[in-house]
Amino acid sequence: MNTQDTFKFAQTHEWADIEDDGLVWVGISHHAQEALGDVMFFKAPTIGQHVKQGEAIAVIESVKAASDIHAPVSGEIVALNEELDATPELVNEKPYEIWLFKIKPSSDDSFTSELNQLLSLEKYISGPGA
């Protein structure tokens, strides 16, 4: 996994890490987990589910609230972090190390365009993640 300096961020507080295998690992930002408080439950999308960028596809619940998790890119859900079934609070402990699910991106043309719509860490911190 890369460092958060290479992550791309959605305005809805998800991070996307493009790995060498071409998959996009998705998690939530430090700002998001801090705003949520203690995470109690994660309702994941379904493996094989086709998602569109910006679509609400999962839910994370805390003692304070429930929040939708949006797809930062379009594609197919190919993996879920099963560790979160038993210990969803790991999201609070290591938000940039704990991924929620992995997406196999759609065609290269739309993927590049979608990545360009996401924010660098610097822009995220000075904007929605402030």
C-alpha cells in the first residue's frame, strides 16, 4: 500500500489508492473517521457489484451517526476487507491503512477522467478535509 501522500480523495471523504495490480483500494479519511467517532459497524457492498463514481454503495455506522460510503471511481467490487466484520473500529485506529473494499476500475479512458476529478492530499486537507 502506498502512503497517503499518493492517495486521491473524494469530496465525500473516501480515499482511493491505485495499487500496482491496477485495483483501487478504498478507505475513509482521517477527517471522516474523526467526525464519525467510534465506528461500530460497516455494511459493505457486494463482490461483483458494478458501481459508478459518486454512488453511495456502503454504510459505516458509529456511536454518533451512520454515513454513506461513495465509490471514488466506477468499476466492479472485487474484494472486501473481511477484518472489518469482527473489528470495524480498526478504521478509527488506522484510517489510511485500513481499506474497506477494492474496485477493479472501468475502462482506462473513463478511469483517467475520474481520477482527475479526485483531490490530492494537499487539496483535500485545504478543502473538504479541513
